[in-house]
Amino acid sequence: MISKRITSFILVLVQFSCIGYFLFTARLHFFSYFTYVLLLIALALGVYAIICMQWKNFSVMPEPKNNSIFIRKGPYQFIRHPMYTSVLLFCASFVIANFNYANIGIYCILTVDLIIKIKREEKYLLQQFPQYANYCMQTKQLIPFIW
């Protein structure tokens, strides 16, 4: 049986490998105004989420830090995982600009990886924060008012 830490490490490794793939294979001259706007929205959402979360709570691992605090402000009042939404939007801009089967496949791998990571993270957050269950009933995971 693979330990929890190794599983988390693998999920993070897959996530960053997919992001790296998009960054290193992108042909920026194919970007349109739309894809640049999508890229900027993704970056702004990610930065805003980190600012609202506070750096001391930030972790790329699905397990929250022991001394972390529960955050419900900023984008967290609408979605539980704005940084994952940011990653998906960021990478979607590369897929749209450089549309091919490989990019679609890598994007699907990234999406599945993040969904698995979200499920793990939410399990840990429910254990650490009793109010998280109520928060889950009031917010969506990735897309405000939808999912």
C-alpha cells in the first residue's frame, strides 16, 4: 500500500508535470487576445487566492498545514478551490491556443489529477475544520454556482 505522503507527492508531481508540459511546449505566437485574457484571469485568480489565504497557509500538498486557519474570504466565499480553478484556466489557455490531441490528453490528465487531489484535500479539511462541512454545502468546488 502506498503511503499517504507518497500518494500526495505523486499527485503534486503529476500536476506540476502537466503545467510544465504546457509551459515548455507552448507556441506563444498562437495566443489570441482571448487566450491572453484567459491567462491573465487565471493568474489574477491564483494570486488573489494566495493573498486571501495568507502565505502561512499555502501548500501545494493536499494536506493542510497543522497551524493553518480556515479561510472564507475573497474567492473562497464562492468556490472552495480557487487555486485549482486558476490552474485549470491557466492551462486551458494553452490548450485553446495550441489545440492538438496531446494537449487535450495532458489537460484531461491534469483535470483528473486535480479532482483526485481535491477529494483528498477535502477529506483532510473536514477532519481539521468542523465548520468545513457546512462550508461545502454553501459553496461549489471549482466553478461558482455550478460545480
